[in-house]
Amino acid sequence: MSRFQKIVGAGVAACSMAAATAPAVGPVFQPSGPEAAAFGEAQHFPAGDRATWQEAPYLVGSYSRYDTIFPTHRVARGSSPWNFRRSQKEPEIRYEFGGQTHPLDHYLAHFPVTGILLLQGDTILLERYQYDRTDTDRFMSASMAKSVMSLLVGIALEEGHLKSLEDPAARYVPELKDSLYGQTSIRSLLQMSSGIEWDREVNGVKDNVNTEKLIDGMFDPKANPLALVAASNHRAFPPDTHFDYSAGDNEATALVLKRATGKSLAEYLTAKIWQPIGAEADATWWADRSGLEFPSSGFNAVLRDYARLGRLLAYEGAWNGKQIVPKAYVLAGTTNRPEDRHLLPGAPTPYYGYGYQIWTLPGSRRMFVFRGANSQYVFVDPWSKLVLVQTAVRSEGADAVNGKSESLALWLAMVKQFGSEARN
């Protein structure tokens, strides 16, 4: 019996016990999904190993079992989870893409989404899973981890562990005082604007040598990310003039945060966000042998806990009246200043802009998104308190049709449908 059959059976039993009341819409589980055979359906969607986890037959399993492949630190859930409300009926959602109008089922029938959840305020409007994945699976963040770390920077600033975002990194990590990264401000690091060449670029393609060394550090007892950051001493552009999506800028930020707070990213996240927002499940974060979490990727959480993070930002860093992440930091980190031309929407990518390790959307209405490789998203519209979480196993390309991916087209249709409603 598959996990899907067990969960459906349990759901039927629960419904029979509560037949007197009309239940709200719960999670919907599908045992299969588009191109399931290519993703290892016959083998029950197995996870790969360190060498094979990115190969097609292992993607579904690896992306929901990432912390069984790589070493991680635990982000402990709270003693009592904060519970969502649920809609009594899943809304009908339609979106336009490629000159045609489609229902949500069309999207899920052809794009390899493992989980999708739409939330407004306190209420889950829809929650679906494919490929025999369930609401207990921890899904890999990819680069959404960068945005998670950014929230911790804001808290460290509010608590006085960091004095100013204009401080150079070396103020907190003296070993970097003679390096370019040490002379770069925390704000420039957050905005991927150090100008420092981290991975060399040859004929327009990065060699990823330094990033691969960080990844190898998970298994190398001699791993020294600090030395690797200190050794990067070529500035290709003046600071704050050029956007470069750099694991080096991200790693330097993590070193500053750990040194300033005296805690690992997992420990700080547990105490300052995960437990205060009532996360329902443990999360995990990829860690190297030096004890530093990999801030560019490797965070893993259940779908509803990603939704809790989205809800936190939809309320500008507040959780049920208590400010968790400073509001001023959230606003600054999700709003582009006109003078930062290299960060305005359309400059870092043909569509998105960039804030404090959070992507911004164009237009007068402030919206933003956590983005990770292969179509991991947490979209947020603070005005309507709308949040969309998606996990998947394939990229659509950043700008597939007329500057918009299909996932983005779906989100914008949801904003149009629900975003004009009164705020909660």
C-alpha cells in the first residue's frame, strides 16, 4: 500500500466520524503526476545519492528527501503549532498563458509540481500534492534559503548583534580585514552587489569552482569556508553598481551572521522565527563539516511551514500582533530604491528585481518572492495577504513567454482574482 493510499484511507475514516458536519477542504494527494515514469514512479520515486540526486529518475525523491542525502542541522518545531483555517470549497482558478486561458488542473497536469498551496490571511484556499508526496514531506528550498537567511539578518540588526548594514564584514569577522569581502558592507552582500568575482566567468559561463568547493565542504573535515571567502580578492565591478548572483556574497553574509550572533543559522532560526510562528514540523538545513549551514541552498521544510514564512512577510514581519522581523527591514528589503538601478525589476533578470536576498516584482503594487532553482517559489502580496507556495522539480526558464514564466502567470492571475478583496 502506498503512502497515498494510507493517507486517503485515514482521511475517509476521519470523514465518516465527522459526517454530521461539512468538513473544510483539506490537502489533496495525487499518487502520480506529469512525466511520472521519467521521475521514477515504478521505483516509488526513489531519492538519489550524492552523485545522482540531480538526475531525472531521482528528482522527485531527492527534492523531498534531501536531508537523507546530505548532512543537515535541525531547525526544531515549536511545542504547539499555529493552525490555519481552511476554505469550505477550493476556488476555481484560471490563468492566461501563451495566448490561452487554462484552469489550475491544466497547469498541474503538465508541469512537475510536487506541492502547491494558496493562502490568504489565515485561510488555506487550496493545497495539493503530486507524485505520492504528502504534507509531511520536507521539500528542498534551493535558493529560497537565501531569503530565509535574510530574515535572520534583519532580526540580528534589531537585536543589536549587527550595528548597521553599512558596516564592513570585517567588523564582525576580523579574519577578513585584509580581504575584499571584509571591506564590503553587509548591505552590498545582501543585495548581491559586492562586485567581487567569486566563480570565474569564461565566455559568459561561470566555472562554479568556488561554489563546488563549498558543497564539497559537507564531506571534507578540513573544510574552511572562511579561508575560501578571504581568498576571493578580485573585484570585477565597483560595489553597488552591478548585480551578480553570487554564492560568495551569500557565504560572507552567513559568516558575519554566525559570528555576530554566536549561533548557527539553524539555532537562530529555531529561536527567532520557527518556534515563534508555530511551525508544525522540524525543518533542516544543509551544513558543512565546519558547522556552517550552506546559506545559498539546502533548507528543507513542509509546505505549510513555507506558507507560514510567507504569511509572516505578508504581515510585514509581524505574527499575530508581535513583530518578529523588523517592519522597516522587511519594507527596505522588498522595495527597490530608484538610485539602485542595477537592482530595479528588469535589471537582474528580464523581469524581476532584487532586494535583500528577496526578489521583487515590477509595478506600483509591492509584491515579492522567494525563488529557487527548478521552480521553487513563495510569492507574497502584502496588500491582500495572499501567499502562493510551490515546489517542483524542473525549471521553466526565468522568462519563458513575454517575460513571464507559467508559474508567474498563475500567480498574477491569483492576485487579480483574490487581490482586490478586502484586506484581513
